[in-house]
Amino acid sequence: MNIAVVGGSGFIGSFLVDELLSAGHRVVNFDIQHPKNTEVTHVYVDVTDFTKLSIAMAGQWDAVYLMAAVANVDHFFVSPVEAYKVNMDSVINVLEVTRRYNVPRFLYASTVWVYELAGDTGNVDETSHLGLHNVNHLYTVTKLAGEMSAISYNKLYGQDFTILRFGIPYGPGARMGTVITEFVRRATKKEPLVMQGDGSQSRYFIHVADLARGCVAALKPQAANKIYNLEGKEKVSIREIAEIVQRQIPGTVIEQTEARKGDFTARKISYDRARTELGWEPRVDFGQGLADYIRWYKESSGK
């Protein structure tokens, strides 16, 4: 297939590009950053500039992935206008490009954080009701609005889509500031790991390589006009992460501080639809994936 990846130089996007190339597809990366894979064709373009984007992407595509986004929720808090513009403009601009060039499929990178809108309903899946009155963050607003835009383009113009709700990613190249990257950074600098509360707060992490495989699996015809959760299968506590880092980097000290108010505890988000329809499920064991990340971090930082 001829595939365009908008935002293929980022953390998840770069793994997706590699996975697509390995599968034999012809890939062009549209991004303002240089790609990590120097073998992929790269076109410099700002996704928020519709005129330049439409000119740059002129051609015949079998699928277009939109991976470009501001994913750091802290950035939304500090610079809401800038972050909102990137996440909203990118969706409508790429959707309109796919419509004008008759692209068979638009694939959108969303997030499992939209399930915050499901309220306290326990386990959730792609059919769970999302109540707008439960919205609590601008980041979630933009991702849900992106999903709604893709569905609207399908109903108005017949533009096929696939929405992929990503779990919390980790792995080589992950952005700094997350609990995993921060723990590893501090441990390699011989600084204590600061754990808020007793560390029982939990998450379902998913390795970036597993996400990339799921994105490629979503090219299958049966994935058209559907939503899929690409979520991790192992519930991991913050304390468990700290203890793995401590074992991998001897001498690491764990310090416990006051618990953060209103901290999030992960709920189980089903990926049964992806497993049944796409033949996808996570493969990377969390303990092994974290050990691999620590090794990568040491090598890349010269520690």
C-alpha cells in the first residue's frame, strides 16, 4: 500500500513507520521533525497549515495515519491555546485532505483516557457510554472531538475511518516526564525515586512496539469505521515500577511522600475487539520491556 503517516517522527509514529516498512508498504512521513528512520521518505510540513499540507500530500494514498498531536497533558495545562490548536486543526486538516484525494481510510490515534467520560462504571470497552458531563481535561476533549470529527466525515462524505484508542505507551524514545522515564532518569543520576503515597496507584502500560503492530493490523478491511482499544494486559502499580528500576539499577533509593489528591487508578479496558477482529494482542512482557528501556536509556545517555 501507499501510506502517509502524518506525525511519523514522534515516539509512536516512528515505531509505526518502521512497522509499516517491515510489512512491505511504501511510506511517506509528513512532519516538522526529522524522522528517526533515515530510510523513510520525509516531507517537512506543518499539519496546522491546511494549504501547505494539502499541496504536500497531493497524490494517491491507500491510507493516511494521523499520529501528530500534543500528547503531554501538562503542556495543555500550561499552554492550552497552542495545544488545542495543534490537536484540533490537525484532525480537520488531515480529514479534509483524505476526502479531497479520495483516500480509502483515515486512521486516527486517540487515547483510552476518553473512558474517563464513562464515569465509575468499572470495566469498559468500545461500546461503553461516554458522558460529556464527566469530561475533566482539555486533552481528553481534543481527542474525543477528533473521534467525533472522523465519524462525522464518514456520515457526511462517506470517508472511511478507524479510531485507535492507545493505552499508556512506554519504550525507547518515550517523552520525558512520565513516571517510567522519570524513575529511570533519577535512578541513573543516583537520585531517589519519589513515590507519592504507598505506590498502590496502578496503570495498564503498553509497549510502543505493540501499539505499532496494532496500528498496522488496523489496515485490515474489517477495521473500517470501527473503534479499537490498543491497551496493555498487565496491571502494574507505581511501587512495582520503582522496585523493578531498583533491581535493574542497584543502589537506587525509593522515597515515599504524601499521596497526591485524586490520583487515578486504572480500570480494565477491554481489547477483545482487537484480538477477535484483528488478531492483535500485546506481546511484550512489562518487566522485560522496562528492563529493555533501562538498557536503551543507559546506552543512549552514555550512562
